[in-house]
Amino acid sequence: MTRMPVAVLDYYDKQVTGMIKDKYGYAPMQALRMFVTSETYSMLSDPSLEMWQFAPAGIFDMWESERITGDPRNSLYLRGDECE
């Protein structure tokens, strides 16, 4: 199985962890730990899913959806719901 390039994961780690830290007030290492142990991160790490096409805000939304509902697939970015 191919692996996601480390530079790509590092970019998302920094961006999404910063968003988690800023919104929820977690310490940097705690925010990073919460992100890298999530299903969202597992999906991001799977190159066959091509999650690198999403902006960090989209990945953050998936992580937040996972945190709230238990499933990152409930994110608006994946469901494709249109705003009215």
C-alpha cells in the first residue's frame, strides 16, 4: 500500500491542530493527539481516498463532525448538502 507523503500529513497536522487549539482551547500536544487518533486522520492518511484535495477547513469540519456525531462522514464537505 502506498503511503501519504509525510510533508502532506505534516501540513494538515499543523493547520488542523491549530484550528482545534484555537476553537476549543486545548494545549497544542493535546490537540495534535486528538487529531492523529481520530478516524478523520485515518481517512486523511489513506492515499486512495485522496483527502488531500480538501482544504484544512474541510478536514477540520470532518474532525469536528466526528467529535460531535461519532462519524466524520456526517461532515457537510462529504455529504454535499447545499446551504439555503
